[in-house]
Amino acid sequence: MDTRTKIVATLGPTSSSPAVLDDLLLAGTDVVRLNLSHGTLDSHLAMLRAVREAAERTDRTVAVLADLPGPKVRSGQFPAGGVDLIGGGVVVLVTEDGPSTAERVTVDYPSLLDDLMPGDHVVFGDGAISLEVCAVRSHEAECRVLTGGRLQGRPGVHLPSERLRLTTPTDDDIILARALADAGADFLALSFVRSAQDLRVLRDALAPREVRLVAKIETMSAVADIDDIVVEADAVMVARGDLGIECPLEDVPHLQKRIVRQCVEVGTPVITATQMMESMITSPSPTRAEVSDIANAVFDGTDALMLSAESAIGLDPPAVVRMMNRIAGRAEQEASYRQWAARLGRVQRLSWPEGPHRITLAITHAASLAASDAGVSAIVCCTRSGRTALAMARFRPQAKLIAVSHDAQVVRALQLSWGVTALHLDRFGTTDELVWHAVERVVQSGLVSKGETVLVLAGAPDRPSGAATDVLRIVPIS
């Protein structure tokens, strides 16, 4: 099944060997995620090299997304075997160093007692265990256990993000970001984003390096600034795990739909993440609810679906990717892409930007209509930066969507974008040459055949990068 929704798979202990990595790519992985919260810098750089080698072996184009840890608040170490917190019980939080117990939890955040207020909720780990703050004194915060459970190791402690004095990116984030950017990572995901300014800070810290940034939406502050974030970011991740801790769980599906819709409207690729197929960590098949969740994310219009623990520590990572491909492909057969494109055309006419980008938006809208009217088999976007392909992908065309670029990193980065098959093409001096060789490249790839018709979008190749796409040609393949 030719699935157009992309798949992001996280690497980990069960998916890092060369054999499994090859199978993971062949199963349909488009983007590989490196979770920098675990492991060393050297191990991450080695894994990036391993992904590139696997791509060569399997003849697959795959992007690498390096996910920065962000600021982390953790508890002190719990005793071996863990401790149980009982619902309705009392626990105190302190900022001292040292181990934690069932009655007294140490937290490595010096401003804890200044930032907490009675009525606040404090959550451990993935959100299963939560406390309510009853009183804040000079040396401790007294809390009541709302939902109990077992705490082991040094779990993360989630505090109200709007009052936290932590900043992102952290100094460690910047060190990791520079190293991964220098090594050739295609995307860097920034955790704990609260505003578009956080992304600008990271860009400035990386200069003059150019790398695409993914904004992880996991705080309500980010939701409040989503209009600016989707414009500033090169991609967005709906990180439903932490977002579901920050807001009532029943709000998460609605926020997901809103964020995905805004991203598609402006042409910013969007990833739907967290617990997509969680049961397949230990089971050979997903639950019916998980299948419905994936299908609904496809109906929302998401560019990509992300696997986390399922592919990092799961029973059979390639099988998870194959199953996700099957579910997404089936959902695409029912998705209302024609209605989506019609709505997007109306929305676009209400908010035209100024400058060259307006021309690109206008011509891709025209291309979506012309492709349908002419019955073309493929839309070919000649692009230096990837922007033309991103603008075209917003309309979710029925025709194959193919991008050609001379830039290998652009080719890899477009693996995150809905429906785009990206190919490498040499530079050419004129628009006529560019269009002719682009069509030839697509035919040679086997994506279109003799007797079919393609629509080509291009701009003059001798103009600076960022200039408008202003050429639309319909080319019969003879």
C-alpha cells in the first residue's frame, strides 16, 4: 500500500542493530528519531552514522530528527524496588539533596517552594501518579496524593509550566544541538517550547549552521502562542504525553486537531506523537482504540505519525512500522482531501501574505485545481529550499507529489512532509532545462510512465533562494 502519511520511528535498544535498522527502514520508516534524553553524545553520533549507513544499504531516503532533552526536573533516588504512594495519603516535597521516600520526596529544582501554590498539581513520570499541593511552607510543600502508584528510580517531576523558571534551550541542549547539527542531523526538536522566541534563541545559538527546528507542543504556554510558533518552526510535534499532563485529558484531542489544522494551513509539517501503538511494546498487535487513534490523526491531516517506545524498546519494531503503514494507508482511502483543499483555498484568500511567498501560495493553489482538471498523474515541484513542495502538500493532492532538488539535505528533510517523494536532481541554468530534466528524472525513477501527464512547478534557477515559484507547466510524457 502506497501510504502518504509519513512515519517517524524512535531508535533504542531493540532497533539499533544493523539488521533491525535495515528492516525498520524497509518497513516504511521515513524519519528516524534519536532521543537525546538517553545515552551519551558519542552514542548518538554513532547512531546517526549507523542510520546513514543503513539508508545506503537499503537504498532508502530517510531523515534524522535529534530530539533535545530540554529542562528536566527529577526526584531524588527512590529505594531499590520502589515505593508505593497511597491515594489520599500525605507526602511532602523538599528541595534538599539526597534520596526520596514514600513520605518525603526530594526534588532537584531549587525554586520549587517559591513557584508552587496551594491547589497546584504535581505529576510524576508519565502522569499516572499525581499530587495536589495543600500548603507551602518555608522548608517543604505538603501534598495530598490524588492518584497513587509505585515510584522507582528518579522519575521526572512535572510542575505548573507557566510559573517554572526553567528556560529552553538549556546549555546542555545547545551543546548537543551544535554537535548533532555539525554531524548532519536534518531536524532538531526543541523540548518545553513556551513561545516562538525559544526557537529564535536556538537558531541564534546555532548560527551560522542551518538546521530545521521542530517545536514540541507540550505546554499550554505553547498552545497560547501557537500562531507564531507554527510560522517560526520548520515543523511541529503534538507531544500529547506532556500536553495531557498540562491540561485536562479531555482537551487533548481538540488541541491536537486545532494544532494540526493550523500547521497544514501554513505549510508547516506536523507530527502527531505519543502512545500511538503503546500496546505493541509487548503485544504483536495494537488495540482497536490505537487503530482508531491513528486513523483519526490521518483524518485530521497530520503529516507524520510518531512511534516512541514501540520502536525503541518494543517486541518487534519493524512489525510496528508495517502495521502503522497499513492503518494509515487504509485511513487515507477515506480521508476527505478534496474538501480539505477547497477549504484551504477559501482560507488562503482571506489572509494573503505580502512578498514572494504570496506568489508561491497562489501558484500552488492554481496547481491544485489544474492538476484535477487536467487529470495529471503527478505534480513535480522543482525546489531549492523545499518550500514549493511544502506549499503544494497543504492541498493534499490526489496526484503523486514529487519534489526534485539539488540539495541532499532538502531531499531528506522532505521525508517528513505528507505525500512528498523527494529525488535528487543536478543544478541547471535555465527554467526550460530544469523542467525538462526534472520530468526526465521522474520518468527514470519509475514514478510516471509514457502516456501520462505531469504538472511541473518551478522558478528561474538563476534567482536567489527564496524567490517565488512562478512557472506552471503541464507536460504530456511521450
